[in-house]
Amino acid sequence: MSNTSANSIEEHLAKLTEPAASTGDLWKKALAVVSTGPQTKKGPTRWKRPEWLRTVHPLMAAMLVIVVGAALMAILMPSLERQRLPSAVGSNGIPSFTRADVERGMVAAPNSGGSPFGGRSAFETPGLVSAEPSSAQGEYEYGFSEGSAAPADMTRSRRMHQEQTPAADLQETAGPVERAVVRKATMELKTDDVRSTFLKASMAIREAGGEYIQDSSLTGEGQHAQANLTLRVAAGRLPEVLRELRELGEVDSERVTGDDVTAQMVDIDARLRNERRIEQELLGLLEARDDSPLTEILELRTQIGYVRRNIEQLQAQQQQLGRLVSLATVLVIIRHDQTKAADGIWTYFKASIVDAWSYGLGFLADSVAWIVTVVVGGLVWWIIAGIAFLIAWHTYKKKSG
Amino acid sequence: MTKPENATDAQLLTRLSSGDSRALEALANRYEKGLVGIARGLLGGRQDLADDAVQETWVRVLRFGSTFSSKSSVKTWLYRIAVYQCHTMRSTMRRREDRDTGRAHQTRPPANTPDVDLVHDLTRALDSLPEAKRTVVLLCYHRGMTHEQAAQVLEIPVGT
């Protein structure tokens, strides 16, 4: 291509965008459009930002949206957490009960409409799985000679029961089961007179009702006196006893826990019934085989002995659990009230500072935990909000040139 | 206060934000013809569409003049708005024509050009270019627009 034609092309390219007089004063039309609004144009009416909204900077609006979102999350998340955890559950998976729980009956199932084990099947309880006797396999082996009719029957019978127990039996009995809870309470009291409080606390039990003092000690004298008392009181009377103890002095701390042993009780009960059935079958075999060789009869007796030993062990466990459930344990620690003895502004000031420091640290930990919860828990929403904000900002920048 | 004719572009924009319509008039006196020219080139020689694009550009200047951040010159800002408007209008126009006729859009050369064949060929060649490259060519050959300003309008480095 020659220079002339190249120049010609450049000239024509320039002419394509040559500044030209417009058909009218476009800026006046634009002014008219802005003053009358976009509805004067044909086509769909576009949303026009109200005047008050135009004064709000997009960044400020975005910040406001984020703050409102965070506040909503902060409000919603604890309620969701409560929804997920209908009852307070301890680290060992056992529900822990507060004083209020105890006073209103403590054993009320949180979700009575579902499983009698509080929404958790008894068969999932770790304790129940380990409750399967490890020696059971050894005890179930029989040393009868081959071809003998009796051992074959017994083995079949034993196997059948093994397959059924304990799960099958538990399922059979997993109807309306009353909950069994082992209750324990610890109370620390401060009082001017440790000795008299100790004596009064000892009188809180009713020996006629089977209640007793499991352990008691009184050490030190004067301001260094301390008394420890372990009471075993009827489970139904626990709230009443705690109320009486509270009146004896100033309560420093109080803790009430409940250990749900319903699953263990049901498990023991099922195994016990199973062992009794086996015992009956073995006895039946013993009666039906009077003419059998002596060795087989002796073997049968040995097996009956094993089964009876199992029954006794299970009965003992059942009784032990029953005692634990029927009698609550209350540990009372009584100390001399030091604050009253060393009353003074400096002591008060120091105690206040220590309290404030502890409270401050706790609040700081709670705040950090809350921020972590909001940031991590709402990560998906933050990403969505960020993308939305970027899109909105990009669109805004495009529109404004 | 200085007269609008003597004020700088930035001053005019500030006055416009405070409601002085004479500032818009002054800006239009400076840049409207050039904006119409580049819009006409970008819209395949359609004067009517070019007028619409420039009018819409002024509307946006009126609405968003207060958000001008002085990172670029007012001139390149105005051209950027106009180019964006032309792209929007062109894509809308093409979609509509494709839907209505099913045929590819064919632009026609300006009626007042002396060498119709060359202009027609040039227009076709430009039409065959991608949108971004076509804009670059037209801006670079637009009178009164330096390569640096064209780069600023398109927000790309010089020499891209």
C-alpha cells in the first residue's frame, strides 16, 4: 500500500469520528430528562433512587448492611444453638442438671414425645455397649461330647438366646421406661460458726427414711475451721434438703448433677431375664434326662452354677444401681466466713479488683469467641455479601462512567 | 466567580454538581461535537443513535457528576461514558435486529462522505473487528484525542 493511500485511509478513519454539529442541543434535552425524570422516555420505567437515598454513600450503605447482618446473626445464632441442644449436655454426654431442674423434678425428659431415653436410643449409649460381659463367650461354651442330644439342644437354645440378647430383649421392653437418674449435689457454705452449722446440717437427714451420713469430718478451729459432710438423702427429698442447707449460711457455690443410668438399668434387667430363662431351660433338661450318663448330668449342673452366678451378679448390680438412684448424694463443705472477719475498705477494694479482672478476662474471651463465631460461622454469608457488594460497586462505577 | 467559559473542566463539573446548568452548557460547547463524532463512528455512522448516546451521556453527567473522583481528566471521563453508552446501544441494537430480521446487522457509511467506496470498505473492515479493537482504532484516529487520552478512556495502558 502506498503512502498516499495510507494517508487517505487515515484521513477517512478520522472522518468517521469527525466532530460534527449535533441535531440539537443535546445537553438541554438531557437537562429536561433529568428534571422530568426517566418516565418521559418510552419503554419500561427504571427504578429511580429516592432523594434521601442518593445522599447515602454506597460504602456507608454496604457497611450498614454488613452491621445489620452481623447483628441479625448474633441474635439468630444463639437461638439456633439452643434449638440444636435442647438440654445441657455434659462433656461425657450425660445431661447435667441445674438447681432449677432439680426443684422442678429434675428427671423430666426433655423430649418426652420421642424415645424414653431423651431422644437418644439406649443402644447407642457407650456404657451400654461396654456393659456386654466380656466373659460371656467363655461362659457360653459347653464341653459336651459330640453326638450327645443334650448339648446340641442346649447349644442351639443358648445361641438363640445369645442372638436375642441384649438388644432384642431391650427392644421388647423399650416401652414406657421410668428414667433412673443418680443425683449428686455439692454445696459450699460460709458461716460464722462452723461447728454449729455442721451439727445442724447433720440433722437434715431422716434416719427413719433410710437416709444416713456417709462421711463427716470437722477440722481446724476458729477461723480455720472446716467441716465436710456427705449425706445420702432420698432422691425425692433432695430439693427440700438443699433448701434447708441454704438457710444454714451463705452459699458460696452449689452444683447439682444428674447421671442418667436408665440404659444400664434396662440392660441389666434384660440380661437378668435372659439368664433366668436359660436357667429354667437347663433345669428342664436336667429333669428330662435322668437316664443320661453321670458326666453329662454333672456338666449340666456346672452350667447351671455358672448361670446362677451370673444371675446373682446382675441382681447385685441392679440393687446397687437402685440404691444409687433412690438415694441422692449431697456433699456439704462448711467454711468460716473470712470476708466478715477481715472486713475493711482495702480488702473490699482488692476483692473487687480481682473480681473485675476475672470478669474482664471472661468478657474478653466471650467477645473473641463471639467474633470467631460470627466470622467463621457466617463465612458463606460474608463471601456472598462480598461478591454482591463487588458486583453492586462495579455496576455503580460503570453507570457513573 | 469566573465565567463558565474561562473555568476549567473540573470547576465546571463542581458547579454542575451544585446545580448550575450554565456549567453544563459550557462543557457541551467544549465537548459535545467531539462526543457526537466518536459516537457516530462507534454506532456505524448512525447520527440519530449518536445523538441519543450523547444525550444519555449528559444525563449521566448530571446524575453522577458529584461522584467524579478526579483520577482522570473530565474529558476522558466524558468520553468513557459516551463509549460505554455506545457499546450498550450497539449491543441492544444488534440483538433487536437479529431477533426481528434474523440477518446480520449491516452498517452504512455516512452520506456526506466523498469517497463512498473507501468509506464503505473501511466501515466493513471496522465492523469485522472485535468491539474493543474497533473502539481503540476509532478513538486513536479521533481528532483532538491523543493516544494517552484514548488509553485513559479505555482504562488500558498506552501501547496495548
